[in-house]
Amino acid sequence: MSGKQNTEFEIRGVNHLALVCRDMAKTVEFYRDILGMPLTKTIDLPGGMGQHFFFDIGNGDSLAFFWFPDAPEGQPGVSAPAALPGVGSLVSAHGSMNHIAFDVSPEKFDAYCEKLRAKGVALSPVMNHDDTPAQVSAELHPGVFVRSVYFFDPDGVCLEFAAWTRALTEKDVAHDPMTAEGVKATGLIVAGA
């Protein structure tokens, strides 16, 4: 979106993101049958260790799942958010995966929300992210840079359909990062932008 190039490594996107599920059959039903992602590779791991399945998410990228028969239960609010954004707390633990945002066309965004609802998927409110103090608007307007709707998979993995509504520019990089102590690391981004 920004047009900037990685000068260190020629990374071509996400090869795959690997998550852990409780029930591979329910995972296949959700991702293949509800979200329409083709199942591209299935692996029975050696020694009864479990399974590893891959789904095509477009652009040559994959979403993969491990199923381990003895995996510990997920902990909402720790391993993933306890609630959908806009409904409750979106906080999760350090090192956790908070959510996956699938890129969708802005022209198809509203129709896709309706399609998910028709398939029985519970959705968050639509969030029109902007740069106002609230950072979200109920209405689509020229300041909105991305539209989002969130939902959970059968294991509580938070998913998002996200639609960029405008190209990002250098002005969109305007905040210095926080340190672990909650202090801004001044000059790291804003002064060098």
C-alpha cells in the first residue's frame, strides 16, 4: 500500500501462517465450506503427533493449522482476544496472535458482511477506521483508510475482513513506538520519517 520497498530481503508476502486448532474437521468445515478457502495440502504428522492442513488464502499465500491431540486449551484474553473489537476487549498476551485480517475488495465489503451473516457467522459492528480521536466512524467518509468487520473461527481465533479505501502515504507514519516501560521512543520514527 505504501510503495516503499524492503531493501534488505525480497519478501514476497506470507508463505503461511500456522495456527493450532482443537478439531480439524470443524476447522475444515469453517475455512473451506463457510469462507470458501480451498484445502491445498493435508499432512498426518509422524508418530501420531497430529495433523497439519493448509488452506489457500489468495495471492499464493496459505493459512495452515496444526491439530495436536494433547494441545492445551486456548485462553481467551491471553492466547487470543476475549471479545471481538468493537464488542469488548481486544487485548491478548505478548507473543500471541491477536487476529488475522484477510484483504477484501472495498466494492465487495458490504456484500461480504451480508454473506457471512447469511452463513450464520456472528460479526462485530462494521468499523470504518479513520484518524479522528475515536479512530472509528459509524459512517464511511473520505478520511476512512480501511473498513473492518471481525468474527471468530470455531477455536476463538479472531478474523477480520479488511478493505483498504485509500492508498497510504508518508503522512500515515506519524507515531513513535512505545517501549516496554510505556514511554515513547522519541525520534525513532517521526523524526526520521
